[in-house]
Amino acid sequence: MALPEPATRRSASGLRGLLLAAAVVIAAPRACTPAHAADAVVVLPWGDGLVALAHALAGLTGPVLAAVVAALIARIAGPLRLLVTDALVERLVRNATDYALNAVAGTVRGRTLTVTLGSAVIARAVQRALDEAPAWLVRAAGDGPGIAAKVFRALPLEADATAANTLHAALDRVPGSAPRRPRT
């Protein structure tokens, strides 16, 4: 036994709702338009918005700018430290050499030095640098042997002067300065 299907009725309220929605869509723009739209002046407070935007951007750019500055300082600090240290080492060597040239009898600035005078000047310059310079600067210069090598290169020595007969002899005179000699 089959049951009869109920007849489908369209609801009148559904059709009314659809018509009402269509009327609102059509009539809404006309209802929202001012009566004197051609004469109306619309004022937008753009200054307040601009100030708010500037405050927001300042809040964002402050930390970003600080991070950029910190990164630049970190990137420059290493080479700058090396440059300053090298300049201080060169100044130490120059001052110690000038002192030694004045302290060793028989030396004249600008004249060629003999092997014995050159060795004495190097020894006196190294001793002066070790006694007067800060420990970190002496380490940066290469300790006694490094300072001696730099002084050796800066002095006007005669042609017979070599590292073996001048530099190593000078290092043997300086107490606490072990010479760096190649092992044979």
C-alpha cells in the first residue's frame, strides 16, 4: 500500500521575502542618497589619519633603525679594531726605535748602521717596548721577536746585515725574549 505523496505547496511567505529583498536592493541606493547631493560637501578628517599613520610608522621604524645601526657597528668594529691596533703597533715600533737610536752611543739618525750598532739598537728598542708598552699591545706586535723584526725592517742597516747576524744577535741580548729561529 502506497501512501499518497503530500502535495507541495509553495509558501506565500517565501515569495514575499524574496520580493521584499529585491525591493530593498533596488530602493536602498535611492533612500541613502542625500536630497541635495550636488550641493553637499563631504569633509574627511585626513589629518588625524595621517598623524595616526605617522605614529604607527615611527613605532615600527625605531626598532628597525636601531637594529640596522647595531648591525653596522658590529660589521665595522672588527676591521676598525684591527686598523687601530696596527696603527698603535707601528707607533710603538717607531717610538721604541727613536728611543734606541738616541740611547745607543755612536748612532746617528738617518745614517747607515753597522751590524754591531744595528744589533744594539734593535736590542734596546725591543727592551724599551717590552718595558713600557701595555701587554696587549706587545702581544699584538708579536712579542719580543715580532717587535725586533719590525725594528730590523725599519733601520737603515749596511748591506752585510742579515737576520742571522743582526736580528738574532739582538734577540739574544734581550732577557725574556726567546728568539724565533728555524730549527735545522
